[in-house]
Amino acid sequence: QVHLVESGGGLVQPGGSLRLSCAASGFTFSSTSMNWYRQTPGKERELVSTISSGGGSTTYANSVKGRFTVSRDNAKSTVYLQMNSLKPEDTAVYYCYTPLFRFYWGQGTQVTVSS
């Protein structure tokens, strides 16, 4: 049974940093790419970043490029999102996602960037 648990969100001032984690279980984590999405009320989920199964290839949305870094630890079945130079427009619920289970979403973690 697939399970994704996001953590690490919170309230941070503009310019600050947060590191999100996503612990995965119920599937072979090392065999699949992983994504980070975010969503604000009234808007569709936005793809923020993707990391390949081995971690050697990453992509980012233009809005976060140069500020966010995705990584993974396959031994721990965990994917991370390091977010630096945060802006108010980064405020959202952040979700990790595996394309192996297209309709599964975890509970997400709230990130609020505000002074």
C-alpha cells in the first residue's frame, strides 16, 4: 500500500529557507522518479520539481529555478526539497508524488512565506 508523508513545512519570512521531506513506503522507491507539486486555493497543482530514480537528473519550474534543490536518499526512501530565498508567492501546500500511483496524493505540508 503506497504511502507518502510530507513534512518540514511552516511559517518563514521572505528570504528564508525550509527543507521539505517526503517519506515513501509501499513501493520500490529507487525504481521511480519523484515529483514535488504545490497548490494554492483555487488553483491547479503546479509541478515544482522532478528527480530521476537515481537522482542524477533534475528539473525545476522556472519560478523556482536557482532557489530550490531537489534530492533523494534511496536508502531511506525519502525525497527532499531544499527551498532557499523564499518569496510570498511560494506560499502553498507542497506534495510529493510518484508516477507509479497516479491517483495517490499524500496530505501535503503547508509552507507560508510571510513577514
